Amino acid sequence: MKIAVLSDIHGNLDALQAVLIDIKSLDINKIFICGDLAVAGPEPVETVDYIIELTKKYDVTIIQGNTDEMVIKSTGSPEDKYTPPNKIMAEAVKYAQKVLRADQKEFLMELPETYSEKIGNLSVIFVHGSPRRNNEDILPDMPLEKVKEMIESTKENIIFCGHTHLPVIYHIGKQTVVNVGSVGRPFTEKPKACYTVLDYPDLSGSKFVIDQRFIAYDQESAANKLSKLPFKGSDKLAKMLIKAISRYPE
């Protein structure tokens, strides 16, 4: 059995479509998406519609990311915990709130915060940030003790997450933690769309392979679309699709 795990699409339909082409070539049985579907990308409306249609054609499970929650709950006030402290990201949330339709917002609102599933002999949990919080970072080069503390509430064999836009795999005891990176706003040195495939050939066994995949897409086209969106800082977000020199635009 093979499953694909995606996260942090962020309204980048070009990147998502490139990943889907790769997925279709791999005989994937099921797709999981760990949230952050629309905010801060070139095509938030079109991307959410595309994902909704995807759920009608394939076996797809989606959880809610922290920016999905922001779209539903942010008031725009700096004191509001659902309003990003970064001003450009706050503008991106406000823009998504403006352009997304009511049915799309309802779709985001109804997504679960986490999801667990038994796949053969493996128990798997999907979260956005960490099992504790949807905005907690599981980053590369973290002390194992810190990662262990973040996942101590879980018993699953595999924990899939996203949020940081930086892929990494940790093995802690009998558990494997996989940050699948970002489809739509990768912060890797070469910012290709990133996702992960779990290859689990023997459902009665315990052996599996994690393949973190990096997919080329038309970054220039996506950046050009994003730079033209009518909110302050869209041009700076666009530059991050070509080269992410920092985590947040300034």
C-alpha cells in the first residue's frame, strides 16, 4: 500500500497540480493533507475548489491547519491570537477572508484538527504543527528530547505533520515523526513542491519506507500571479516562491 501525505499548499494551484501528476504515476492508494490550504498563495479560491473536487474523485482525508483556522476566526485585531503577528501574513489572511466564498469557509471550518487511522499493522496520526498545537514547530536539527516531549501524548507508530515548510524525519523509540514539508510555499534551499509517500507493502508487517519527494513546477508563473494580488506584501510573498530567504516576509 502507498499513501501520499501533503501539507501547506497555501493557495499554490500550480504546485499542487504538479504534485498530483507525480502522485498519479505512483499507484497511490490514499491521499492525506495536513492543512493550510489557501492563505498566502496566488490562487486561494481556485485551490480550495480544486481540493474539494479532489475529495470527490479520490480517497482524500484533510485536516485543518493553523492558517485555515485563521481564515475562520481572525478578527484582524493585533490582540487576536488568530491574527498573524507578521503584517504581510495578516494581510494575506484578510485577503483570503475576503475572496473565499461562504461554502469554502464552511469547508475549512469543518476540517478536523487531527486525524488517526489504522493502516494494516501501523497506527498513524496526522497533525498540522505538532500533536500538542497546530502552530508548534517540528523543525530539522531539533534535539530529540524536545521532539519526544512534543509527541509524548501519542502512541501511534507514525506521526505526520507540516507547518514549518521544512521536511525532516525523526526516529524516536518505536515512533517515526515525519514533517512532510510544503507543497505550495517550500522553504528548502531549492524550493520545489515537497510531499511524502509512505510505502507499506506488507500490511501484516511493520516495515515501511518514507520517500520525501521534491517536484519541479512553474514557480515563475505562480510568483507572477501572486505578485498581482491586491493586498499589501503580495509581491514579497511572491519572491519567497522563488527563494525563501526567511520564514516570514518583511
